[in-house]
Amino acid sequence: MPSPFPGMDPYLEDPAFWPGFHARLIVSISSHLNRVLPKGLYVDIEEHLWLRDEDETDEHPLLVGRADVTVNESRRTGSASSKHRSGLTLKVPTANVTVTQLPPRKMRYLKVVDSAKDRVITAIELLSPANKNRSQHYDVYVAKREEYLAGNTSLVEIDLLRAGVRPPMFTDTPPVDDYYLFVCAADRFPRASIWAFGVRDRIPNLEVPLRPREPSAVLDLNGMVHATYDENRYSERIEYSKQPKPPFRGGAKEWVDRRLTRHRKEHP
């Protein structure tokens, strides 16, 4: 059964649905981009790794990111190695400690990479509630966002969440609406484009900037959201008789109620 909404379904913001929806939509965007990107570019899924204290305060999360050096196990099985392969001796440690287990949080994002230069040219962030919650990872995410722009990396930000505090839009005040797409191409910085839309609207097509003087990739984000909804049977799991959180603004509630009533009649 299709979603009752022409664009983003606000009921997907429920914590019971959002993590799975977020992960599946990330994969969908990645797959579609890899089909349309020009030669020499590819898109991959990356993760921010955050650690938090066990007291759950989340006031100062630690961004771990990726390791600087990794030791990987080969697929081939070799002979047993010596205890200290280099032949060097180890000094007795100053102390032995027990490492506190910190519950990790992983936040996925997409990166478009120029394979010839092995350089990230565009970062695509599909915001999660923690990105918009000042008591969690908001400040750290904003710092990461500024790092993209300072590093001459294009930034695409997709906000399909009505709740929370939006990251700053620099010097200008953006239109107030339920959702937005934010695109800042590296070669147009500091100018950026915003597409604001609400629960009554289709999601605009998504612009993904690529290399300088190269046409952007354009994706049917609305179609991807609805395909993700259909393929994962959200219509069978969401209770539309209840009101979502946060509540609708202005006359949106009346419009949603009429929309849901008509949908139930069309799809009994």
C-alpha cells in the first residue's frame, strides 16, 4: 500500500521506524548515485563513530572517526609468527588498566570520491535526531559540517525530520518549513541553495554537486523515499490513527486528517 503523503511521511520520524528507514534510504541513494556518476567518481557509505559516557549525558561526545593506522588479517593463512616479530624487547608497562566500555553510536553518511585523486569531493548527510538535539551531538556535527566546507568539499544536507534544532544556515534566514535540502557546492561557496518543503509537498529532486565545471547529479529523492516505504512494508506497521510527534503546525493537522481519511477509503 502506498504512503498517504505525497512526499515525506511524518510518521517515519517515530524512533521505532527512523533508524531502519535512515539506513535503507542511505543505501538507496548510494546505489542510484553509483549508476549515474561519471567515470572516475564513486559513492561510498561512511560512518561517524561517536563514543559517549555511561552516564548518558551526551554533553561532550567524542568523535572517533576512522583509525589512522589499521592492522588487517590476511585471507591467506601463513606460518605461526614469533611473539615479537621485530626482535625488539618490550619494557614493563607502567600500569595495567581496565578500559571502560563506552557504548558507540554510528552515524552513516555518503561520500562522493574522485578515484584518480583519492579525494572526497562531496559529503551527503541525511540528518538524524542526534544531529538536531543540542544535548547530544549537535555541536560536534556542526563542527564537522564546517570542516567539510573549509576543506573545499561540497556538502549536501537532507533534513527529513520536523523535530529538533536545525544546523545554522550562516548569514541568511532560510524559509521556515517542515523539511529542507541544503546544497553548498565547493565552487560556489559561500553561496548555498535551500529547498524548503512541507508534509503537503513532494520532495524536490536532489542536486549532488560533483567536480568544478561538471554538471551536478540529480536524483529523484521523492521516488526513493516512497520505494523505501513500499519495500519495507511501513504501511502495515504505522498506526495512522495516532498523532505523530512533534504535532503539526498551523492548518497542517486538518489537512493530514482529511488526507488520512481519504486514504483509508481508497485503500480499505
